[in-house]
Amino acid sequence: MPDTALSPTNSHPFSPTELRELTAKIKQWGIELGFAQIGICDTDLTSEELKLQQWLDKGYHGDMAYMEARGMMRARPHELHPGTIRVISARMNYLPPEAGFATNLKDPNLAYISRYAGGRDYHKLIRSRLKKLGLMIQAELDTMNAGKTNFRPFVDSAPILERPLAEKAGLGWTGKHSLLLNEEVGSWFFLGELLIDLPLPVDIPVSEGCNTCVACIKSCPTNAIVEPYIVDGRRCISYLTIELQGAIPEEFRPLIGNRIYGCDDCQLVCPVNSKAPITLESDFHTRDPLKQPQLLTLFSWTEAEFLKITEGSPIRRIGHKRWLRNIAVALGNAPASEKIVQGLEQRKASEEADEMVIEHIDWALAQQHTKLAAVQNLETQSLETKGQETPALSQNVSSLSRKTQRVIRSVEKGLPRDA
Ligand code: B12
Ligand code: SF4
Ligand code: SF4
């Protein structure tokens, strides 16, 4: 390293000692602001460009037009925010207490909501903390009489490749599910970045730790992890229930089970998550109405109720119609029930159901009628066999897929605190 270094927009020469001390302070401030870890990397993502292009060429982004909107700028932070020479990458833990993963997945009459989404929307929270970090850096430069720095926080928004940046910055390795994970803490964290023009020393990436494990690939309900490290977004339940605007393709509906907003399965079976810490942010704790909620209760919310209860939460982004669409699918997957049929019919007759919602309700009604007929058949058989209840009847034709049953067993064994 030369004796002094200049940033592109700051003519102040920094000595290596000044930069090392400033970096140590930045990492400490990051922790004080609630981040679990801060790392620093340069802006060179050329090795990712071809992989990103192949992913887009295969159409894995589906309807997410924003993924191709800015071309390769996503892999070029210095083009997205001119002057940038370093990325300060930050991660914030979101695992809420009493996650109740298995209890929730086990009961198909309850709605499963991805555990990142039960509290406050992370975008605003993380962006504002990163901005504070930038202002703290500026205040320090002021005391050093070192001029102005040019910084910009990012969280998802103009989507730079956050995961490869965080990997370069030493925050973890890319798991076969394509998320970043870390030996000490697992993967239940969000990423955010501060793009900056200071020549800070960079961190060293950690080495990959998945080894021969393939649990996430085997457990994905929709086989969305098409190759190790590569997710076909169009198959992912997170995409189908959150990003997709229109109808959910029928082939995926039975596989979605009771997951009405996002999916956690590939992380639930990951052995590295056994050490995951609970978030320190009470804002990420699950709000009461969203804790293990009954599908029928959520389905009965009017649009006004939906907007009120989900205010400030990421769930609000999908709007009431897609909320109803997702719950209708889960109700179709739930065990046979006259009450569910009634709930579906009431909703179908309501003014809040548009054409798309009605199509999903009709699908769910067809599933329910088929299952009710099966239960009736079994009842008749049971009467004929002198009242002996058949096992299938007592379970009301179990609607949990084999994969989900495996995920539940894996959570109960591997993540007992969060089960
Ligand atoms: C689009 C998107 C999605 C899409 C597509 C997912 C995907 N894997 O691409 C959908 C809607 C499906 C999705 C789902 C989820 N997402 Co998302 N998503 C994003 C977003 C906005 C962009 C990701 C992206 O660039 N994808 C494009 C592809 C090309 O990138 P990639 O998957 O990293 O692909 C690389 C690999 O394929 C790799 N590669 C290719 N071949 C090989 C070979 C080897 C050996 C290796 C190592 C790598 C490799 O190179 C590619 C290019 O870099 C990021 C935020 C951001 N701005 O980065 C959040 C982000 C990745 N998502 C996040 C989360 C939390 C989720 C969910 C867990 C949410 C949920 N519970 O429902 C799921 C998880 C699904 C999964 N297994 O990926 C977090 C992940 C945090 C973490 N710990 O890593 C992020 C970073 C958001 C954030 N700010 O915190 N997401
Ligand atoms: S979030 Fe769910 S659907 Fe998406 S890749 Fe992971 S396990 Fe598969
Ligand atoms: S489940 Fe296994 S393969 Fe998948 S990310 Fe975790 S350690 Fe890696």
C-alpha cells in the first residue's frame, strides 16, 4: 500500500494508519447502530457478470423486470453511484423469538408467513441506519479536516448484487440455496450497503462451508434450486407469493402448502442455522395478528383491515388482492372442511374479490370438494366396516407433502429452540 491514498472526490491524502483507524471505527459504529457485522470490499464484480447474464438469459427472473432494467450496472457499483471505490457491506439479524417454524408448518389451517416479514419493513430501517453510518463517517472526516466524502446507502432498492458484495467483504459464503451464510450465525440476516469513495482497506472473503451437504436443494418444495447456487426465481415460493403480480401457475399451487408470504424451507433445513442468534431489533419481532394466524381469519380481513394491520410491514407491498390470492391457494391445500368452503364462497361473493382472486377461489373450492367427497367415501366405508375409523379419516386426509413432513422433522431435531 502506498504511504498515502486519495479518494476520487476528496483531495485529502490519508495515511495507511489513518485509514486503518477509520475502518476500525466504522466497524464499531456499525455494531452500535445495530448491525451484526460490517465488512469492506472493492467494487469489482466482473466475475459475476457472466453468471448474472446467464441467469437473466434463462428467464429465471420471471416478471421481475427491475432485475434486467439497468443491465450490468447491477454488477458495477461504481457506475450506479459514480466515485464509489469501496462498498461497506452490513448485515442485520432478523430471526424473531419464538419463531415456531414446525408448529406453524404442521398445522395446514394456519398461515405460514416468512419470518423476515412479520415485523417492520427492513428496507427503511436498514437504509436509515446506513445513512447514519455515512454521517458518522463524515463527522469523523470533519474532525480530521479531511474534506467531504460521497456516500449512498442501498438495500434492495436499485438492486446491486448484494450477496456477491457481502461475500467479497467477508460476511459469509454463498450457500447452495444462493443465500449468504456464516459459520457462527447461519443465514437469518438482511444485507445492506454503503457505497463510498474512501480508499478503506478491504476484508478477506471466508471459504465455502457447505461441503457435501445438499439439504436445501432436496427440501425445496418447488425444486426452485435448479443447480447448486442457482435459483430459478419463477419456481420459488417467495417469487410466486410476493413478486408475481398475476395468477399463480396451477402446477405450483399444491406445492405451496400453507405458505402465504415467502418461504423459509431452504434455510430451515440448513445445519448452519442451528447457531443462529435471535434479532436484537424488536421491530423485526412478529406482530400479534401475524403470529401463527388462522387462514380463515386472515381471509376474512377487509382491505381496510389488511392495510391497517400491515402498516409499515413488507406484507403491505403485495396489496389486498394478492393477499387473498395467496390465502385462497392455502385454503385449497388445507384439509377438507365445510367451514373453509363457506369462507371461500363468502369471499367470492364479496366486492373485494376481482377476477384473479375468484379464479384462485374456484381452484380452492374444487380442491375442497374433491377432498370432502373423499372423506364422505371413507365415512361410508367406515360405517360398512362397523364404525371402525380408517386412519386416513382420522387425519382428515393429511395434506402435508412428504417434503414438508421432512422439513418439520428436520426443524424439530436441528432447531429445537425455534421449532
Ligand atoms: C431478486 C431477489 C430474489 C428473487 C430471486 C432469488 C435469487 N436467488 O436470485 C426471489 C423473489 C425468488 C427471492 C427470494 C428470497 N430472497 Co431475495 N433477493 C433478491 C434480490 C433483490 C436480488 C438477487 C439477485 O441478484 N439475483 C440474481 C441472481 C443472478 O443472483 P444470485 O442468486 O446471487 O446468483 C448468483 C449465483 O447464481 C452465482 N453463481 C452462479 N453459478 C455459481 C456457481 C458457484 C460455485 C457460486 C458460488 C455461485 C454461482 O452467480 C450469480 C450472480 O452473482 C436480493 C437483493 C439484492 N439487491 O441483491 C434479495 C436477497 C438475495 N433476498 C434475500 C432473502 C432474505 C430472500 C428470501 C429468503 C425471502 C423469503 N424468506 O422468502 C428468499 C430466498 C430464496 C433463495 N433461496 O434465494 C436476502 C438474502 C440475505 C442473505 N442472507 O443472503 C437479499 C440479499 C435481500 C436483502 N437485502 O437482505 N429473492
Ligand atoms: S425459499 Fe422456498 S421455494 Fe424458494 S428456494 Fe428456498 S425452499 Fe425453495
Ligand atoms: S443446507 Fe447445506 S448445502 Fe444448503 S446452504 Fe446449508 S449447508 Fe449449504
